[in-house]
Amino acid sequence: TVEKLKRKIQIGDDVNSGVHFLSIVTSGTVELRFFLPEKDLRRVAPGDLISVVMDGNQFPAQIVDIGFFPQPIGNVYSDYHRPDAWEKCFIVRASILGTLKLGSNNMVRVKLSK
């Protein structure tokens, strides 16, 4: 199961009933955390606007913070068998601007503006 593997849940994973994998906090602010490949770091900075696409709808978001140290992608996904396992990425936090409705199948894509 995903819980035993201690890695991020990915598309196609089977998740047993009762496994905690998501918390939704009731707040006026919705925050998104995503992994930015090191090669794209110069394309963003805190304060930049990005687009978040979820369930076919596009929402504006603003980058709040970019992690200081790069993480190996293999470490982020707990999978060093990936072809990109030794490439590095940064953890980025962004705030969704406006109202966001969460659906049942929230595949999220981030579009950088630069």
C-alpha cells in the first residue's frame, strides 16, 4: 500500500479505505505546493503570478515562497529508479487568488508565466 511505501500518492495508486492522504482546512486561503525542476528556477520568483489548471478550469495564483535547498527528485518521490531521480527540484508554495471549488478528480497542472 502507499502508506507502507512512504511516498507521495500518484495517479493510478490504489488507496485503502481509511488511509489519511489529504487534509482540507477551512480557510479563505488555498495554498498549493508543487515541485519545480531546477532548470526552471530562473523562470519564477516570489510574487510572480502563475496559472493553476484544475478540472479544466484555470485559476490565478501567486508564488509565496520557493524552498532554499534543491531536493533530488528521487527523494521527493521516494523512487531512485526514475530516470530523473538525481535531477533536483525546489518546493514552491503558491496562494490561489479568488475562490476555488474542489471537485472529486482534481488533477492539478501549474503553468509558469515566463
